[in-house]
Amino acid sequence: MQFRDLARVFDRLESTSSRLEMIDTLASLFSSADGKTARKIVYLLQGRVAAPYTGIELGIGEKLAMAAISRAYGVDISDVEREYKEKGDLGLVAEALSANKKQMTLFSQPLTVDRVYSNFYRIATASGYGSQDLKLRLLVDLLNDAEPLEARYIIRIPLGKLRLGVGDATIIEALALAVLGSRDYRPDVERAYNLCSDLGYVAELLYEKGLEGIRSMGIVVGIPIRPALAQRAQSAEEIIARLGRCAAEAKYDGFRCQIHKKGDQVWIFSRRMENMTDMFPDLIAAAKALPADTIVFEGEAIAVNENTGEFYPFQMTIQRKRKYGVSEASKEYPLYLFAFDIMYLNGETLIERPYRERRQILEGILRDRKRIQPSEKIETDSADELEAFFESCVERGLEGIVAKDLNAPYIAGARKWSWIKLKRSYRGELSDTIDVVILGYYKGRGKRSQFGLGGILVGVYDPDEDSFKTIAKVGSGFTEEQLVEMKKLLDDIAVSHRPARVSAFLEPDVWVEPRYVITVTADEITRSPNHTAGWDGSRGYALRFPRIVGWVRDDKGPEDATTVQEIIDMYKDQKHVQVSENEA
Ligand code: AMP
């Protein structure tokens, strides 16, 4: 496939504000591709060259991009910089210079998707002495043969600034439509994706082996599974009403680890499926010693003060997520893993088995272990007993509990009622914090205008439509430094119009690509005609007195934000509380 065809599709996607149109555009592109090319297209759409777990990340700095532009078009670096200041986008600078280029290179060859992908792959994997120079040459090589529109994307992709607003769910529906003839096959494609977290691979498999191929896909040790997620409840009664007799586990406030072991080899993946293996030598040693040839299991890692036996707060535990100074940190903050699920053991996939059985297997494997031990758990059908367990967890500094449906399978990549979290609450605030996606910012008036940012427009995620719906303007909770920092972060991902996956009535001064998730709290959830979250034709939902708590979360992507349905549930529960209080 010619890269020109892909560049034209990118250009169309950029100006589309309807998700259905995006799916159609992508589906017709996929229809004209073979499996291998489709795989590459999927990665490029995701701004990558390989699945996240491989650790192969495509990324170059602005300096390198400017040097490549300067060399390819024979212009001074200072001119490139000046143009960049003016246009604010190096992709557009390359496009304009390419259009000005008077003389085409003598042996100019039209670019193919294969060649562009291959150069990007080499850029992503180049390392060590001479690698900067190699990256530069690979980029110049592409620019030399690129038409203006192609040049725009050849620069934007490795800079991580593709900004098409295409999410995984949109790609999945387009693939289902192109290869299987209907978007209704989304769940099949999604299931395969959830098991291997590699959408490029799933695309290729779909082309080559069809529906049966993806339906028969299983777990592979060493390749992460997309994690199961929890719904939230407001009370122990609600959990018992939904699940009846259930298990409840302590909810540890650390970070999630998915551990794979095959013989002597161990991998540890994050909630976002990044490979974190090198960060946790203490957990690796403990995993190696487990009595299993092959195993895939999951748990929450938390730092423990070995003198007192107490858990360290999250701020300390998170110190362990680092690439350097690993061995010092592992002495200072030893990690313990509280395992809560098992998905695979000695060649057998366990995810279809009920929780009760999986848990029994997990406990068997972890018998008498300390570093990796099963999470604390009770089983009950009494709301009082559940409440007492919750209280005891909170008293010991834990976050709350996660209740589990005894009969449910492990549902990868989805937020279902088979796992229900109940978190500690604070008076005068919502019972839980909300993870929102930043959609744009306001420049601010008065004192705030000196920072260039007065507040942010934020939204929640609607998985059915794969879109982001606004829920609040947040201007509180920022320190002055944070305002400055936030503006820098957001300017880097600014876009010229409302992204296609964002649904909003409000217009911020600057729209941004939905990328960053930040945690907020509020006094309550109210109904409002200004916001699109949960819109029923006349009103949506909004946060009253929202304020940020914490900073941009690097463990959550935009699709991991709180969902519209969760907001509606929280609203209902809050109303329920108010009504019963009034009645009393
Ligand atoms: P949240 O991030 O608030 O949606 O809560 C879900 C997260 O709680 C999971 O992704 C895990 O990282 C964490 N967690 C802690 N303890 C448990 C447990 N016993 N079972 C399941 N998840 C747990």
C-alpha cells in the first residue's frame, strides 16, 4: 500500500467530527489492505510500531525532528525554528517546506506503508553509539521521498503528535466491519485483544484466520492480558443485594502487577501492560520460587515497613516504579504482593473457571509464602459482616474492599459487576474520587491570566460510544506551579478543533487531544444543561465544586477514566442517601 493513501486517510480523520464516519473511513482503508499491512496500520494509528508490552516505543525529540527537516529541505535550523514558532507544529513546517521544495530528488521513489513502518521500527529500536545519527538518517530518508501531506505525518508520528482522536474501540469496530462485514463482531475482536493486548497482532490474525482464528485465541505466557476492572458500590448492602453470598478482599493501595512465569523466566506487567520486569528484583525472586512451571497471576504490590509490619502510604510505594536506583529502592521500600487472581497454570487457561475455583488454586500455589501471598479475604452473605470487614480494612489504612462474584469468570479488559469496589469515604465529599480526562483549557481571567491557564474542561468516558463527555470545568486545587506545568503539558497536545471523540456544548479556549487523566473530587454530582455526560435530551451530569486531588496519572489512559455509567450510579446512590435522610 502506498503511504500516500494512508496519509490521505489521516488527513480525513483529522477533520472528521463523527465517530461513525471515522469507522467507515478506516474500514474502507482496511478493506484495501492485507493482514501484514493492516497490522502496521493499526500500530501507526496507535502511534506505535509494536505492542506496549514489548517496550519498543517510537519516540523522537523535537531537536531531532528539526534537524531532519533542515537536512531534508536544505534550510537553516534557525529557519525551521522560526517556522515552528509561527505554526506551532513541526508536521506543518515539514509539509510547507516540502511544498516549497523546488527540485525533486533525482531518484525519488513513492513511499509505501512498509517502508515508512520499517524506518520507524528501526528508529524505535536504535540504541547506543551512533543511534542519534542513524535515527536522523532514517527520518531524512523518508522526508526526501515524501509528498507534502506525507511529510506532515512522517514528522508527527514519531513525535507522538498524530492527534487523530482514534481510540482502540474505533479501530476494533472498523476491523470488524472491514473483515467480517459488520460492527456487531466487535465483542469477538475485543475478546482477542483483551487476551493479548496487541491490536496489531489481532488484526493480522483476523485477516489470516478469520472469525474462528480470533475466537480460538488463548493466553500466551509472557504476553499480558488486559486487566479485569471493578465497578463501584456505595454500601455493603448494595453489594449483597447484587451478589448475594460473595467473597470480599482487602483493597490494597499500591500498584497492580500481572506476573507471568515460564520456568526460570519471569515478566511483570503494569495495569497498562507495560513491561516493568526490571523494576522489581524482589518480586522476581519470589515469583521464581513458586511451585509452578507456567503461571499467570495478578496482585497488588505495596511497600511494607518490615520493622513495624505496616503498609507504607501510596506515595512511598510508588517510589518503586523507577528505572534507576532499583536496588537501593528495593531495600528501602520492600514490596509485598497481595495476589488476587490467577488466569493460567501449567498449560491450562483458568479464566473461564469460577472465581471460587481460581481462588482455591491460587491459595494452593501460595501456601506458606510471604513475599507473594493471597490477599486477605472473607466470604459472607451478610451486609453487617461485610461492613465490619470493610471497617477493619479502613482502620488498618487500606483503601476499602473489593467484593467478588463467587461464580464469575475472569473478565479481561472490562468493568463488570463481578468485581465491586467499596472505598472509604470522606464527609462533605463524594464517596469516591473521579478520574477525569482533560479535554481543553480556559486561559483564565484576572490573576490567573498571568499563568495562561485558569481552568480545565474535563470529561468522563462513554465506552459504548467510545467517546468523552464533559462533566466539569475545574479551576480549584491547583498550585501556581501546577498551573504553569499544566499549561505546558496541554499546549503540547493542543488541537485546532474539538476532537471527534469529544462530545461537548462548552467551548474551551484551547482544545486538547484526550490523553491525560487526573483525579478530582467534588461536593456532589448534580444535573446540568451544560454538560454532555449522561445527556438525556435536556440535562446531563455535572460536578459541584470540583477540585483536583493529585496530578496527571501515568498509570491510566483516557479509556481508563471513570465512565458515564459510574457517574450515573454515584448520582443515584447519593440521591438515595439524601432521600432517606430527609425521610428520617
Ligand atoms: P480502582 O483503580 O479504584 O478502580 O480500583 C481497582 C484497582 O484496585 C485494581 O486495578 C487493583 O489495582 C486494585 N486492587 C487492590 N486490591 C485488590 C483486590 N483485592 N482485588 C482486585 N483489585 C484490587
